[in-house]
Amino acid sequence: MRRLIACWRLLRVLAHIGRGLAAVLSARAPDAARREAVVGAWSRRLLQILEIELQLEGRPLAGAKMIVANHVSWLDIAAIHAVVPEARFVAKADVKRWPLVGRLVDYAGTLYIERASKRDAMRVVHQAADALRGGATVAFFPEGTTGPGPELLPFHGNLLQAAIATAATLQPLALRWHEPGQRYSESARFIGDTTLVQSLWMVLCARGLAVRLQWLPPAPVGHADERRVLAERLRGELARTLSEDQHESGAGLAPCRPGS
């Protein structure tokens, strides 16, 4: 039964992606308000199709800001866009080349970075700073890749230089994926040798999957001129938030894997 439900969800997801592509390809240089409306509606609908409950604590700040969040799933961006559709994410450059999804990501105003190039990192820092000066919201995952959830990976603070240079507001965001009996969802994790196809299948099979967005108070940049110190401070705040026992533990459902 779970596999049948997963297949039905997959068909609906593919149809949803198709409708999104049609809307994007037919659009002619949409203004910011139109783009945000499309991105927000598309992201919320994706979560609904996957039957992912979106839970919120606190609220994002209005106006220009830099969102700094932990990274667990490839669905993190959709979860954040469902609430903050104006957010421009910093993503690795190869995402732009992903079939189908890459065009949607590009439409959302994503800033792309070649992670192996220090020179390219500086280029993106300047782009992010320009966006912040222009009143935009920039979001990034300082871990640089997805982690297991409760344990944070080391933070890379290069992009924080954009916030320091512009004295922009920083807002930490704690993402917690969970499902019945699991404080930190195994179905949502995208780590290790797990492929994107395997991860998608586990999400499609999950029951009671939810993501909790906990907006933390703004973190002042002040006169900080050491991004590494700022990165460690933000990492500490997010780690403390994620370590709090906010969901009951117990015997949960085993995640659905391909072939199960």
C-alpha cells in the first residue's frame, strides 16, 4: 500500500513540476512580486502533494536580511520558500544543470557558486552584498551540504562577509524534519551514499512527515570583522535550538526504501 501511495504522489509531483515549468517558460521577465507569488504558491503546493506538514515558530523579519539555516534535505529550499518566497538562495552551480528542476531553481533568482573556486566564492559574496543593499533576502546553508539533522557540520562563513560588509540583519533558522516516533526524520535525510532518487522515494513513502521552521531572534553583526567568529556563534545558536527536546520520542515507522 505504501508503494502505491508513493507512486501516486510521484505522478502528482511530476505533473506539478510540469505545470511549474510551463508557467516559468511562458513568463516574460516577471516583476519581483509576480515571481514571489509563483515561487511561494508552487512551494506550498509541493509540500501539500507530498503531505508534508509545515510548522512554524516565530516569524521571518521583514525587509532585507540574510537567512542562515541548517541543511537536512533537498526539500529545505521548498519549505523556506513556502514562507519566504522572496528569498534568493545560494546554491552550487551544478543545480542549474539539473533536468527540469534546474529551470525552476533559476527562476527563483538563485545565486550560483562554484564551491571549488575561491575566486568564484568572492564573486558570489559581492553578488549577495549587492542583493542585500537592494533590499533583497539572501539565504544560504553554511554547512555547505546536508547533514543528519541534530548534529551540525562545520560552518563555512565566507558568505557572511556580505552581511558584514552591508551591516545586514542576520536571522538564524532552525529546520527540524520529524515524523511519528522520530524526533529527527530518517525519511527526510539526504546524507551519505543516498542518491537523490532514493531520497525522493523515502519522502514519497513517508507518513506523517513534517518540517518545523523555528525562526530565531536576529543576530547582530555589529562591528564584527571576523566571519569565522560570527559563523561559530551562529552555529552555536542553531545547535542549542536543535538539541532541545521538542518532540516525543518512541518507536517510529521505518522509512520506506526503494524495493520495500
